Amino acid sequence: MKNISEFFKRIGGIQAKQIALRASIQAAVKESIGLEIPLGDISVRSGSVTLKGLSQSARSVLFIHKLKILTTINDLQSIEKITDIR
């Protein structure tokens, strides 16, 4: 049986990877279209990024530059392959 410190270390590592992934998504969007998205509004599930709290005009610009943003995200990080933005 593993002790509790190993459990918390593993959970902390998973959280750190998720924060790093969301930070790279935030940086890629800012670099590509100049839009600052808070880390709390970014969620990733199964290679798909969901952005909350964006205006319709911001979403339109985001989807126009979608392929460029996806390429930039995957170049910045190697944690998870991102395939879609919603």
C-alpha cells in the first residue's frame, strides 16, 4: 500500500501538467490573435479545448485562426495533443 505522500505527489504532478497545458493554450491564443483568456476559463478534455466567457466576435476571430492556433499550441507543449477548440 502506498503512503499518502506519494498519492499527493502524484495528484500534484497531474495538476501542474494541467496548469502548464492551459498556460500554453493561453499563450498561443494571445500570440496568434492578441486575446487574453483567463486560465480559469480554459478547460481541456480528450484533446478538445473549451473556452468559456468569450464574446461572439472573439469566438469568430478565434475560429478564423483555428488551425494556426492549434499548431502553435501543439508546438508550445508536449503534454497532450490538442485537436479542436470549442
